[in-house]
Amino acid sequence: MAFTFLEQHWALVMASIIAGAVLLFAGWRAWQDSARGRLRLARRELRARYRAAQRQRKAVQRLSALLEELETKAGSVKPRRLRETAEAVQDAEALLKIAGDQVLIAENHVRKIIVEEFPPNRHERMRSRYLPGETQDGKPFTF
């Protein structure tokens, strides 16, 4: 029975498979473009930026400790190595500043989605949940 049905209605079966795939894709895109989907993507980006900033902070600490160790042994260390380590610390600090700025940008994206896409009575609760480091300084929120 099943084989004869497939043999006679093969086009209908193929069309239903394609239609199912298209409907799944359309549903996934609709969810991704919704307010919750956009917030989820922004939060994922924010977490990635937090992790990158933390890695950079650890790199700065490691290089600073190495520089201090080399400075204590300055009499037995090549001046070139000491200079290169000092430059590496400066570069790492600059990268840490960039990573911090990227965290601020990602936080603003999350904040913007919360303000634009969700009702005002949920803003404070969502900010405290998704932006735990945010402090209330009494200033108005601006982009």
C-alpha cells in the first residue's frame, strides 16, 4: 500500500517535504527576527564580549607581572627584552581598552532592544536581569 502510494503520488510527497522545510525555515526566521530572538542574539554577543574582555584583562595581568619580574632582574636581563615586554604591556592595555569599549557597545545594543521592543513596565526588571553591572546613577538613558 505505502509503496504504491509513493509510486503514484511521488510529486505530492516531494512537495510536502519541501513545503515542510520552507515552513520550518520561515518559522525559525520569524522567531529570530522577533524581539525575544533579537534580545537573545544581543545577549549572546554581550557574553562573548565579556569573555573577550576577561581574557584580555588576564593577559594584561600576566604581562605586567612578567614586566615587574624582569624589572627586578634588570641587571641580568637584556635591555631589548625589557623594552619589548614593556611595549607588549602597552599593546595589551590598548587592546583591553578596545575590549572594554566593545563591552559597552554590546551593553548598549541589549539596552536598546529592551527599550524599543518591550513594554516600559518590564524595562527595569529586564535591565537588572540581563545587565547586572548596570548602576542607577540618576542620569537619563541615552544612546
